[in-house]
Amino acid sequence: MTESLTDERAHAAGNWRLSAWCVVAAFGAYFCMYGFRQPYTVASYEEPWWWGMKAKDLLVIAQVLGYTLSKFIGIKVIAEMPPPRRIAWLLGLIASAQAALLLFALTPSPYRIVWLFVNGLPLGMVFGLVMSFLEGRRHTEALTAGLCTSFIVADGVTKSIGQELLSRDVSEWWMPVTAGLLFAPALLFFTWMLSRIPAPSAADVAARSRRAPMNGAERWQFFRRYAFGLTLLVLVYLLVSVLRSIRSYFAPEIWRGLGIENTPSVFTQSEIPVGLGVLFLGGLAVCIRDNRRAFYAAMALALVGTMLLGAALLGFRAGMLSPLAFMVLHGLGVFLPYVVFHTTVFERLIALTRDRGNIGYLMYLADAFGYLGVVCVLLAKNLFAPPSDFLDFFVAATWIVTGACVVGLIPCWRYFAVRPAPQAVVAATADA
């Protein structure tokens, strides 16, 4: 009995060591990807280019267009990606993005806009590749919570680094490619760590179902089976994605509207507590073994997030929150529903239904329409109703998203609640 207990403890210790390795590898790799994507957003790019729009707005739209197209391509590419090809694709995609930043620096204005489109095109598929190393495991929620924390923290840190480079007289055109060079060595190290992650164990498969590439017929069959519920989930995700992207791409303008500017550290100060809060709350679902209960717990957390958005707006309007407190509470409100989709909603939906599938397909289906919504909002904001104060636009968008998400989540909850649980769910929720 003593030997058996010792073996169990050794096995448990080995599982947690593997989980820690997975979190560090995924967090680090995706964190570094942001160094090739986000630093340019802190530059002002004030010169007007076309249609009375300044360069900054056009550059953001160009990159998001590339990112959006990448998500639609990823519905097929990521869903069908065989595991042995993931690392080569990951390195190739980021190398392409860095080459685009170099050409962005070398090309005269306004034609350099093409290269930010090209930069976004490969980067949109990186998340799916990194995520594929983590899905289908008993600790997937905790692992993906760590991964999602990376894009919350990295968003602030990479902006701080970009601002620091500008303060050291690096031009706003050369700053993005310079930031990418700074992140390249760490990216190679964390990619090597990803390559050492083994496939899910037999116990993982018993608990969460086997994850396999999906062809076009299988993807369509899965969507058709849950069309109404998936459509509502995608719409909620679209709304949250729009708000999250506005907050990310125009953080300097938002802080300026709050009365704070030329303070590089503020981007990091606001995002670290958000990242820690989301990491803790998003990872809690790993403690729920029953896939159905975990799925609804994730839906409840998404609803709580929208309520936090409302609380941030009311507190800000009443003068009860400082600018930093407002941005932290707003960040928790927008990232909590955004992250639980990544960590739990789609993961447990597949585990619950036991259908052939993978998170890559569902995430890229949602992301594709999410970023398409971002493009539409950015174009409408600039072409039809440019606000005199960007903060007013940000607050109005937050109110709209808060109300619409509540309206979408409740019937979505009801749709999945009345569907009978598959017989296989008993095996899926057993403690292997």
C-alpha cells in the first residue's frame, strides 16, 4: 500500500510539473507574439492619409483586416492542422510578420499600410496553434487561463516597451520592427518548450474526449447540430471582441481622455491586476469535474463579467473610481467573458457532447466574426461619426456591449439547458 501511495504521489507530481511546463511555454510563446503585433499602437501616426482619416486609424484597420482574414482562413487551417506541423507553422508565421514590419519601416507613406495588413495575416493563426498544445486535458482550463493571461498582460507590456523605444528616439516607423527583434530570442526558447509537450494521456481522453482534426463536412455537421446555441455564443463573443479590441488598439487615446498621458507604465499597471484576476477566476473551472456544470459555470462567469462592465460605468459616472480603478474594473469586465470562451465554454462543450472536434474550429469560427465586427465598428467610427472625444465613444460602446451580452447570454443558457445530456457524459466526467 505504501508503494501504491508513493506511485500515486509521484504521478500527481509529474502531472503538475507537466502542467507548469505547459503554462510557461504557452504563456511565453503567445506573450512574445504580441511583441510583433501591438507595440505600434502606442505611436500617434498623426498625419492624414485618405478620406480625412489619420494614419493611426488606417493602420489599425489594415492590421485588423489582415487578422480577420487570417481567422477565416484559420477555420480550415487550424481545424485541420496535424500535430507534427504545428511548430514549423508557428515559427514561419511569426517570421513572416516580422518581415512585414521591416518592410513597413522601409516603404514610404502611405503605401506602408499594406505591410501592416500583411503583418496581421499570419499572426491571426498563432493563437490556434498554441492552444492546440493545451486542449483536451483534465487541466485544460487552468492551462488556457494561463495562456489567456498572456494576451492581457502582454498587451500592456508591449505597449510600454513601444513607448519606451519612442522615448529613446526610435522613429515611430522603425519602432515596431525593433520591438519584434527584442522579443525574437525569447520566442525561440518558448517555442522549443512547446515542442516538448506530449499528447494528452489516456486519462485526459477519457475525461475530455479525443481531439482530432476536422474536415469540412465534419465542421458543418457540428455547427448544424448546435446552430442556434452556437450562433448566440458567436454573437456574444463578437460583441466582447469588439470592445476588447477598441480598448486595446486605442488605449493611449482612452488614457488621454481620462487625463493621463506620456506615462508608459500605466499600460502595464492596469493590465497586470486584470490578468491575475482573470487567471484565477478562469482557472477555477478545472475544479469542476462534471462537464455540464462547468459549462454553465462558465456562462455564469461571462454574465458576471458584463455586470462588472456596468458597475465600472456607473462608478466612473458617479466619480467613485479613479482612472486606474475604472480601467482595471473595466478590464475585468471585458476580459472575463472573453477568456472563459477560450478556457471553458468551447472546451467543455466538446467534452460534454463527445462529438468529434477541436477547440481550434470553434475558436476560429467565433474569432473570425468577432474581428469582422471590429473592422466594421472601426470603419463606422471613422467614416460616419468620428467623436470629438474618444472616451465618449469608448463609454457608449461599453454600454451597448453590456446590454446586448445580457440579452444574448440568457436564451443561449436556456438553449443548452433543455438539450438532453448525452449518455457518454457519464464517462466524460468520471475521475480517471
